[in-house]
Amino acid sequence: MDKTRKNGHTQGYERYHIDTQEAPDRIRWPSRFQVRVGKLGLAKHLITELIHTRFDLPTVTSRPCMYGVFSGPVGGFAPRPHLCVGCLRCTTEFPEFVRVSPNPKRRALGDSYFTYQQVETVAYEAETGRVPVKGAGYRGPFGGKGWDGMWTDMSEIVRPTRDGIHGREFISTVVDIGSKASFLCFDVSGAPQQPLPHTFSIPVPFIFDRVHPGLESAGLYKILAQAAAEVQTLQVIPLEYILALNLRGAQIVPLVGAGDQERLVLLPFRPRMIEMDGWSEGLAESIHSIWPEAQVALRIPFARGEDLLDYADRGVGVFHLTADYHGRSDDGGFIFDQIRRAHGAFVEAGRRDEVTLLGSGGLVAAEHVPKAMIAGLDAVGLDLPLLVALQGRLMGEFDGRTDVAFELPRPIPFEWGVQRLKNLAAAWRDQLLEVLGAMGLREVRRLRGEMGRALFMVQLEQEAFAGIEGYDG
């Protein structure tokens, strides 16, 4: 809960909430299905009906589709496939001249990792702000590679907290960003003998990451910064855009490199956190000198655990670890394994609570947030899903390392873009609340590194089928 104040006086507590409202697509996505009607077959059918009904036009002009696919000015001669839901009633009744098939243009919206089904889901969440629930139930696979090979343990029948999304009880999604000591020592007078914890909190365990350099624009960063402010999270923005646009606010995290030392003093606001794009001793010293109250985060690709411990010895308290948009690190490892390695290195050293681990890349669905936290992250960075929410389109395989195979609509209306991002954040938080409630957890911080809440398809299959002839796992 957030404490609200007015004129310096406490007014009470207000539960954290993201305002949502419909933000319809501005550009129509390709329809899910192609509807083809044989005009000659339809004409013969209509003539037969006219004769059979003695020219009863209301009966003849009625159509079998309750969704209006054949209710246009000329009926089935010009079907409206964007209304088709794939019930196949028309093909069942008139198989001689009606064909319904998946639209290949719709399936081309995604790539091998960020699939078109996930694009559809993100688009729905951004449009409505609601959790995507289908009355027919889940019809996809129950296992697979990457994140699909990890299941979460949600035995809600025997756990009390399973109601947070409906508002009848409170489940906290607040996370802390910064460095904390593993323990405190006090002198004889009761004063602490080492620096006190240096943290701040955000109400959701995800931040908005920087935009791919090939897609950056002033208008896009303005939308992202405003949405981050209204969601009360963080937005990572290169220093050059902050200075050029005079952006300011507690939600903005300047991304700086070794060549930005002299321009740090030009920041038009007091930042809560500054992110270094790669390690630089001189840059770190400059940040501490100019903005001593700011958290210093180190943005680096997923690295070996001992490397992170070395940076922690140099005073880094926040790590932003990055993978490509397909969740692969530089050595080809998948992000889940990389997170576990980084988290495990600090656990083994007895220093996990001293640092904050953020991670970006390969997180394209709401379920990936709790899974990444179970693996060991404190919070995740959102990148490509934010652009898809703004109706950006993948134009082939796009992992972020090669040429930009991605297209953003231009221009993006400011208010519409902000609302779409707020809707997406609200939908993802609601799904996180569902996971936490089903696990019986009342705060998301308890989810970090909780591997006991995870089930792995490969391990379960080995336990169930090992030794059985034909099983090659």
C-alpha cells in the first residue's frame, strides 16, 4: 500500500492500482483466418434456395455465421474474415464451396521465439488491460523448450492466499532496488559501524528497459517515460536522449558510458539510479562524486558468477544482466540457466542480499516474470513486449543482435501509447498476483530464488520414464 499525503498531512493508505481503459488497435492486425467462398457454388446454392422457398428473400439472404462474416452488403460473395473465430460451422454446412484456413500473414507476426500466439496475447493485454482467459481452456502445449520447460507449483487448494487479483486481500508486488548489508554491527554507543542499507522501492517487479538502438526515437522515449511514471516503475534511457528532450522524473534511469562523464552534471533532475553501460572505474567514481545519493547499476551481458562477485567487491550493488531478445547469452546459454548461475554465485558467497539482480532479454510473456524471479532475479526488464504493445511488428527473425527486423508504426499517438503500456503492465501484474495467490505467497520478494516452487519437465520425465524402452531422455 502507498501512503498518500496532502498539504504535509497523512491522508491514509491507498492500494496500488494501475488505471486501465480500452485502447483499441490503430492498425488492424491480419485476420486469424482466411475465408474463401466459391462464388459459383454460392450462386447455385442461392438459386436452389430461391426455387425451394418460392422466392422468400428473408430466408434466402440469411447466412449461417453468427459472427457476421457473411453479413456484408453482398453476403458471402465478399466475406469479412476479420470477424471469423474459426468455429467452422460454415464449412460443416457447406463444405462444397466454403473453406476456412489459418492466415499465413497472421502467423508471420512473430518469429521462432516471440511466436505469433504471444504477439496476439500481448496485443490483447495492451488493448484491454485484462488477463487473457479463453472459455475453451488452454489449448497449447504443456511443455517445451526454454521457459515452457519450467512449471510453477500452484497447489492453491491447500494454501490460503489465492484471491489477490479480486481485491479482497492484499498481496504485495513491491521490490527493493539497491544494496544492503548482510548484517549490521554496532559500537558501544549503539551506532552502526558500516553503511546502512541504500535502497529504494518500486511497486512492481519489472522495469522498462532501453529501446534497441535501431528503433530509438524522441517520441518513443517520451511515451515510455510517461508510462513508467504512471506505473511508478523505472525507464532506462540513454543520457543523450534525456538531455535532448529535457526529460526528468524519479522514473528515469540514465544509461551512461565512459564518454559521458563530463555530461553527468547536466542531468536536469536528481536521479535515483544511474546505469553504467559496461564497467568503467573512472565513470563509477564520477557518478559517486556528482550524484552521491544515486544507486549505481552495472549493465553487462550475463557473465560468470565470479565476475559479478569481483564487481561487487568494487562497490556495485545493482546488476542489470542482459541477453538477446531470444534469451540467449554471449556463450549461447539460455537466460534461465544464466540467472540461476548468477544468483547461485552470490548465494554460495553468502552475499545475495547485498545486491540487486535485474535481467533483460527473452522475457516476452507475463508468466516469464515469476519464472525469472524463481530463478533468482529481484526484478526483470521489459523490452520487446513494450514495442509489440505499441503495435510494432517483427519482420522475420529478430534477436536484437542482427539487423533490425522490426517495424514500428509512425507516428505513435502519445496518449494512446501511454495507455497501451499501462494496460500491459496492469495485465502482467494481475497475472503475477494470480501466481502468488495460488502459491500462498503474500509478497513477491519471497519468490526470489524459491526453486522449491518450480517443476522441470525434463526432470519429471526422467523420473517417470527412465528405464522404459523407447525413452531417450
